[in-house]
Amino acid sequence: MLALTGYANRLSVIAGQSIRFHVSNHSGQALEAGLVRVVCADPNPDIGGVRYEACELPVLELSTPGPQSVPLGSYARLGPADLLKGIRSFTLCFHLQARLHSSETQVICSTIDDDLNGIQFELSPQGQLVLQLASQNESQFFRFDETLQRHCWYRCKLVIDALSGTFTWQLRDLSHADGKSMLQTHPVLGSFVGSSAALSIASASSQLPRQCFNGRIEDPWLIAEALPLDSELNLAEAASHPKCLGAWDFSQGFETQTLVDIGPNQHHGELFNTPTRAVRGSLWTGKEHCFRHAPRQYAAIHFHQDDLDDCRWPVTHEVRIPEGFASDAYALMLKTENYQENIPFFVVPKLGTSKAKIAVLVSTYTYTVYGNHARPEWFADPAWQKSYIEQAKAWHAYPYNPGEHQDYGLSTYNSHPDGSGIGLISWRRPMLNLRMGYITYPYPSIRASGLRHYPADSHLLMWLKHHQLDYELVTDEELHREGLARLKPYKTVLTGSHPEYHTEQMLNALKAYRDQGGTLVYLGGNGFYWKVALDPTREGIIEVRRAEGGIRAWAAEPGEYFHQFDGEYGGLWRRNARPPQQLVGVGFTAQGNFVGSYYRIRQEVRENPRVNWILEGVDSDIIGTEGFSGHGAAGFELDRVDEHQGTPEQAIVIASSENHPPDAPWVLVPEEQLTHITTIPGKSHKELIRADMTYFDCNGGGAVFSVGSITFCGSLPVNNFNNDCSKVLLNIVNRFISR
């Protein structure tokens, strides 16, 4: 745990409203908090380092920040606390699929209360199923010797019979036709009574995550009777039993955190920390791949020991943003005697009060999806890690890395301990890479500043300030919620370096803005790529399913390509009828190391009056040879035109990047590749590895300019903003705001 950290309740605040902060202070030292306006989030000494200006707005302390813990791990609470109280005979049944054999005991389900009465199913470090019967501080433990096979389904049943004074438990393999069935019968502890605790699933406690299970649970039910072992009730049959205490159907309400009890008592359950729903259960046949078409085949829930949807820390500070307050990037600065922290956020103008001609679209959903990305180099390359730490210290950069501090949950570019991909993410937690001064890559001689996302996007805001171009910010959240109305007041909308993740509502708003006369300036690469879904009732929780295709940190499992939050097919927008080329003319084509190259201007452009104004003041045919991101304007992730994917026929390529050798390595994105030597466009790999700087006019009077490279904005500050990339962008923006 960090000595000092925190998070905001939202990443953007509309002027006239308040933003609240949740701060944890383990230092034991007095804390000072103040508001600053961010000038530069790049710690590179060559650009002047991190800079900010103090703001006069007061920061209200609502409570004294103290040490806080992080409640990592998802679980469920089924029924009321007294569900089994006083009940001596009952039958409990559920299906389970273990995904991880770890060094720690994992609790599958439990009813053990504060008086240590109850039952608990555990998965031992050896992968064996263990049953604990606890009664008045006395416990008995039983186990099946056979190791549970990971990724296989089992049916587990416990029958406690007070009349005979015995209990029987059974484990049956459901994944194989000749699956084994194991059975044990033992005497019950003489003083055993029912528990006063609720039934917890995937945790030892129904009040907080403890000893959490990594795996899937399906169809739990409880009947207040010792049923014969040969009574193989399914969930619906259990629900209709006259002594049913609860029968929870996980195939209902996929988008919610409610677990529906289909029995007569309606003891509905609740989920905590948003485990993964709409996943294959024991009944999945492979004939249906959408949970909406066959919900009972998706009646499982996948729990993880590191799921986190909200740190749930108390509110400690509040800032009330006045109406008319300048829209920009801000941060709450926290300082103690020995520690310092910054919590960035963005101020957005109240709808209908915009004054600037320029809007900058801040990619807060992408920031969140990448939040706390622990890069593989941190774990695999000690020299890389050492260089990172040394560089951060020398540059006075942000000193913490998610690879070292995994307490706050990782990103959707990481995996859970059981190997499944992280697909549900929240901004209600400290995100260490959403900080002023955060470095993504060391080795400045190769990577330059080595920044991505939030710190990298400050290069664009610096450029706008340098050229005295008034702007206002719009984040993904406002774009999703308010749509076209949020963009309409502006002459032009600029993206940052990496607008990768979008909802349908966001794309609809951008397209409508463009088609109704607005102008878009796409200043990144790998943009408009992945489709995401938002929690329908809780702000700040985002879902991504990495379905077929795409460069991916992990792949969604077969049959699990549909979002639990909205029921729609996930994955690439390209596979959802919205290729990026349709919106901005270019789309993702290749990825390499964080190294930049240059663009070569096409000669015919200088003679074309439709576009030659873009190159006014640009004498060289090669531009972008320097930059604070990979030392060049065209690098890391590149986009190109493709008429088959929807690039408008009137689009004009202004310049294309060069010098991306395949052995660098540069790779073609999987969705463009057929075999190791053939591609879908029918061209060579080398031809397809490029960024196309592109311009086109739209029928409704709008226009689009795209650079097709993540590292482009890093070239804007070179030579105090006096360079060819800066000139090109200035020509574009001045033309667009003068329309």
C-alpha cells in the first residue's frame, strides 16, 4: 500500500458542480491539499519537467484522511443473515469450476457466523475439495483426496440429517461422460446447529472479500430437508420443493448485481466487486454463442480474488467548481512531510455555456481501461525495471508503478491470477498511471519521454496554450451521456493521442457532428478500435470483451463475446459495422516498439488546391523526424487508409510514414493477416505498415484530418513548438475554426 494516495469520484466535473476525493493516508503525517491547473504532465527535463499552477479555489476537508485498505475480490451474499438459523437438517447443492490452484486456501461458499457455527467449502492449495463443519468453536475438516481438474465442472452436494446424526457429501464430475462420483458419510458433531450468517459465495465472509475463490459457481440451492442422495434435482425442481429456502438463478439479470431467488421466499442475493457474468456454464453446448439466446447455458458467474469495482473509501475532500470556471486539466495535490500525490481530473463547461471554438476530446474511458497497466517488462526484464526506477528518480517523475503496487487492481491489459483476462474495470480507485509525471517506458535515448495516455496528451494542451488557441474539454463521459449536443457548439473537435475505446453513443455523436458540418481532427493512432459497454446503473464501471480479432493482451473465451452490461457483441468496432476508416478515414494497421519515424509528403499534394494549404510554411518533404514520444511523429501504433473498410473516396493522403522495418519488430494487426505471408488487402506486410496523414471533406460541410499515429502529438513541442508537424496542425486548426 502506498503511504499517500487517493481517487476522485469521477474523472470529470461540469462547472457549477462538485467533485469529491477519497484519500488514504498511511504516513501518519499531517496532510495539505490544494488545487492546481496542469501545465505539463511530462517529467522530461528537456521539455521543462512537470509544471502546474496553483488555483485559488478552496479544497474542503470533509473528514481527516486515515489509512485505508482495498477490498479486493468478488463474492456474493445469498439470502438473509438468518437463512439457516435453527435448521438442523438441510441439503445444499451447487456447481463449481475451479480455475486456479494457489498457495492459499480459497473459500467456495460459507455460512460460518461470528459464533463459529456453520459449514464452509474450500479449495485447498493442493486443489482438493475440503468441507469444514463448525459448531461452537469446534470444527471438523473433511476432504476428497482427488484433485479437482481446473476448467472442469463438478456438482457438489451436502446433506445434513439431524435425525440420523450423519452428514453425506458428494462430488460428481459433470465434464466427462464417465465422470467420477465421490461420496463420504460421517457423523455430525453432536452440538451442530444452523448458522446465523448469510450464505456467502466465493468468500469466507458475506460482509467483505476474504479468501476469495477463483473460478465459476452455478445454480446454488438450499432445501430445509435431508434429501435422498439419489434425488438429482435441477434448479427449477429445487425451487418448487415445499421446503426450499432459496434457489438462485444466475442466468437472470446479467447486467445487474442482483441474484434472483426463483424459490417461494424470494431471498434475492447480491454481488460485490462485479464478478464476470454472461460466461459459459455447465450446460453450454456450443450451439449458441449469445447468452441472450440460451440464458441457462450461461448460468455461471466467474469470481476472481482481485476483482474491484470501488475502493469504497470515505470521502475526505471536496472541490466546488463555480459556473464559468475555466475548462482544463486540473489535479488535487496532496502533500505530507515526506510524501506527495496528485489526482488529476478535468473541468468541463456546463452544457449550453461553451465559449471556445475548439473542443479537446479527453479519452477518459481509454485512460480507465488502461488504468494500472502493469507492463510485462516490469516482471520479465530486471534491467528494464532498474532503468525505469533510476530514470523516474533522476527526472523527479512519478515514483510508483502498478507492477510494484498491485493493491489497487490492475488494467484490462493484465490478467487475473487464474489467467483469465480482466474485462471489468473502474475508475473508483487510485490509477497510478493517471498521474502527472508518470512514465510508461524507460530508455529516453530510444523512447524519449516514453509517455502514453494522460501525460502524453498534455503535449497537445501545451501546444494549444502556446499558440493562444482557446479550447474547452469534453471527456468520453459527457460525449456518451449528452451526445451531439455536447459537440455542437464547437467549430472543431480534436482528439488526443489514443482515443481507443468507445461506446456506440460516442461514435454516433462524432459521426453526427461531422456529417452536420463539424470538423474532426484525429491526432492519434489505434483509435475508435474497441467497443465497450458501461454499467447501466453505476458510474465509472466499464466492460470490454476482447472478442475475435485485434491485437490483444488476452482473448475472450469461446462463447463469451457478448457484454453482460448491454447484451451486445463486443470486440472490435470493425466487426460491429463501424470500422474507424468510416469515421476518420484511417484505421489501425500495425504496431511496433515505442519508436517513432517520419512522414514523407506526397508531391502531388502540393499541387492540389483542395489540400495544399495544409502544407503552408512546410518546405521539407520529410516531417516529424523528432519528438518527445519515441523521437518521431509516426510510431508505435499506426493507422492507414483502406477503401474496403470505408475510407471515403474523396479522402486525400497528405503524407505517409516510412522506415518501419518488420524486424524492428513491426507487426501487422491480426485482423489484416491471413497467413504468415498473405494479407486480407492482398498487399505485402511492408506496404501495410505505415501511417497515412489524411484529409477529406464531408457532404454536410464538415471535414476530417487524421494523422494515424500515436506518437504524433509528441512532436508538437519540438523546438519550442516551431516545427513542421506543429505548422501542419496549426494550418488545419486555423482553417477549421475560421469556417
